[in-house]
Amino acid sequence: MAKSTLSFVCQNCGAAYNRWQGKCESCGEWNTLAEEDTSGSVPVSIRSKRKGRTFALESLSGKSPDAPRLSSGMTELDRVTGGGFVRGSVLLVGGDPGIGKSTLLTQATSLLARAGHRVVYISGEEAVAQVRLRAERLGLSDAPVQLAAETSVEDIVSTLSEGAVPRLIVIDSIQTMWTDTVESAPGTVTQVRASAQALIRFAKKTGAAIILVGHVTKDGQIAGPRVVEHMVDAVMSFEGEGSQQFRILRAVKNRFGPTDEIGVFEMTGLGLREVTNPSELFLSERDLGTPGTAVFAGIEGTRPVLVELQALVAPTSLGTPRRAVVGWDPSRLSMVLAVLEAHCGVKLSGHDVYLNVAGGLRIQEPAADLAAAAALVSSLVNAQLPTDAVYFGEISLSGVIRPVAQTPARLKEAAKLGFQRAVLPESARGESGGDAGLSLNAVNSLTTLVAEIAARGSRSGESNAPAEKNATPARFRRGEG
Ligand code: TYD
Ligand code: MG
């Protein structure tokens, strides 16, 4: 006999509990538990008695009827998916409401439809007229995208099973979909999961690629995309600072491509514009000549990206000074601060420290350590760093600057954007020489860098100045060209 399967399910992560509680122990979110019937879609009687049918086993080398990947025609989007949408794959695009997911997918589907593919756009959130209005604004009304405002998964699957198999289907959004097979209300974990499962089954059976849009929600009113993340082939998140025009599409998981690539877009009055050279964009509004800013020569995926790090170090009135960081790992900042204190005599315990990566980019590389340290010290001693220099290098706990990968690519990008010099790890110098035409300032320890910046400072005589007085600054070496 089937027992009652009512339980409390976290709408953020999907963890189930027997009783209600304020905080989800699995993901730590508050007020996200909602009562749901989790008995599943298959009646127990069928589940236990059904005999498995046999199926044919296939070889790895079989031929697929069509090109396995479908290029979207948007270079930045293709870069993140790893070269296009894979047949029969399901991709989840998550992001805050209003970030531009529908805009991105309207543009991508229109390009594909114009190229002659059968593309279907199912909107569960907006009426057909609203989607048309957006297309009109984007100048894409003439694209032969097949459009519907529907929310029933069964109806969608039956409709799409007729005629030629669509190459791409967009479901905007998965949180508005519902299936008859489960009782729960649309937007709950059980519904979102069951709907996603039905759509994934359809994609695998027919070979159509499906994009599921998922809203990231903070309040837990509707299930977050995390509950379907493990079911889909690829997860992309569409991010951006509300006030800024830049949007970054990031691969979080990808069974068919890299996960460290980013695609950069700019939201304009006429939709999303692809940004093929992100460095130019991130550096376009630089605070030239302000103490506390350093340009980091980073690598995102396969592409070098220059971005400005901004630091503010200010005396604190609090017992515990503030450490705030946007766009970088807070524990990485703590480590850099600790190394500055322990090895370079830079006292920061009486100061609030703020670090910000300009342009809304999120840096994950340890190579940003050196640029962060330079920006911090520059702000502390109120000394402006050279505006034509880029910084990169990893700082070890002993204060040694360690080499990082892809030095030539970083230098080349810096040279391309008109930078004259690079501050980099000692051991990286021999690697690429002055190929890029930059003068290289190789530093082997953080102490050297701190001494160099302090020497530029106008307030270097203050008590906060580095204790290491006799550190010899590495000489700038002019490269050819
Ligand atoms: P939308 O794609 O509807 O966001 P999502 O689907 O992620 O909720 O984008 C909504 C925002 O984008 C809205 O604030 C208006 C802005 N926008 C533009 O700035 N330019 C445009 O051409 C379009 C279509 C939208
Ligand atoms: Mg939308």
C-alpha cells in the first residue's frame, strides 16, 4: 500500500524533510521549505510489476544523421557552449529576472531560424504579443521562429512530436511548466523536476536540442534552477551588475565543452551586442591616475582579459575592520592581506579593506594575487601605480611570487591594448622575453613589490610604511620595439 508521501522540500536545493523548519540544513537558505507531494509520477503498482523491455545496444562509432552541433551564429554564445548546441542535449540558462535571458534567446533563435532551421520558442511567462514586441524592438520580426505561449508539458511534447523534429526548442521558463503526472503546483521542486524530466526525455528521443530558462530566486517562492542542474547536459549562468551594461554568460557545467569560458555581451537599446574584445570594454572607464587601481592581465577560458582591480584601504573606527570584496574570492583576499602583514610589514589590522573587480567580472584565477596586492598597497600608501603597467602572478604563503600559466598570451593582450610594461613573476621572464614589446619588471617576492610602490608614495614616511627598508627594487628592463 502506498504510504503518504507529503514532505517539506527546499525550493532552492531540493532537499526533503519530514517536518517544517525555518532553515534548510542542506543549502543554508531560510524560509525555502514548502509542503509537497513527492510520491512521484509512476504509480507504485506499475513501478513494481513492470517487466523491462529489451533495447538494442549501439557502438560508439555510429553515424548521426545530422551535424552533431548547431552553431548559433553568435560567436560569444558558441564559445561558451563549446561550438554550438549539441543534438539531443539539454542546456539550462540561469540568471536573475530581467538580466536578459529572453533577449539573448530571442536573438539566438532568430538567427538560427533565418539560417533555415526549425526553431521553436515556448514562452510560459509572456504572452505571444509580448514576445513579438520584443522581437520587433530587436528588429527580428521577420525571422521564421515558431512561437507559442504554453505551459503544459504534455501539450508541448505532443505538438512538437508532429512534423519535422525542431533543431532547437527554447522553454522560457522551466518554472512556469507543469505536467499532469504530479500533483504539486507549478514552480515547486516536484513540478520543475518532473517537467524537466519529460522535456529531457523528449530531447534524447528526438535529437532536438532544448534550452531551459531558469530564474534564480532569492526568496524561495519558486524552485531555483539548482534542482535541475544535475539532470541537464550543460548549465550556463547569465550574470551582470544591474546598473551596468555588461552581461557575462558563463559555463558552470558542460558535458560537451569547456567550463571556464565566458561570453561577454553588452545590453543596448537594440538588444545584446557581442563584445569580441572584452578587455577594451572592461578598461574603457578606467580611473586613470587614482591610487588603489591596478590592471590585471588575466585569462578567462582560452582568452586573455585585462581588467581593473580597485582597492580602498582606509583607517577604521570599528573594533573588527571590514573586509569587503566584489568579484574575487574573499579567502584569497584574506590570504594576500595576511602575507602582506607577515612578510612585508604592512600593518592592515587598523584599516578597512575594500576590493572591487571593475565591470562586474568575477575572477577565479590565483594569478590575480599580485594585481590585488599592488592595488592594496597603492591605496594604503596613497601612491598611484604606473597607468601603463599590467600585473599578474600568484603569491605563495611565504611571500614568493609564483609563475602562472599562459604568460605570452597575457603579455600580447597587454601590448595590443597599448600597455608599456608588465609586473610579473621572476621565473616568467625568460619564458617570453620582450616578444610582446613590453618592458618586463620581474619581481621574485612581494616584499620587492611593496618596496617599489612605497618608494612612489607621497606618504612613505608614515608608520604604515613597510618595515622592509633595504629591499632592492628590481630594475625595469626595456624590451625591444
Ligand atoms: P529580458 O530578456 O526580458 O530578461 P529575462 O528574460 O532575463 O527576465 O530583459 C529584460 C531587460 O532587458 C529589461 O530591463 C529591458 C532590457 N532590454 C534592453 O535594454 N534592450 C533591449 O533591446 C531589450 C529587448 C531589453
Ligand atoms: Mg524572460
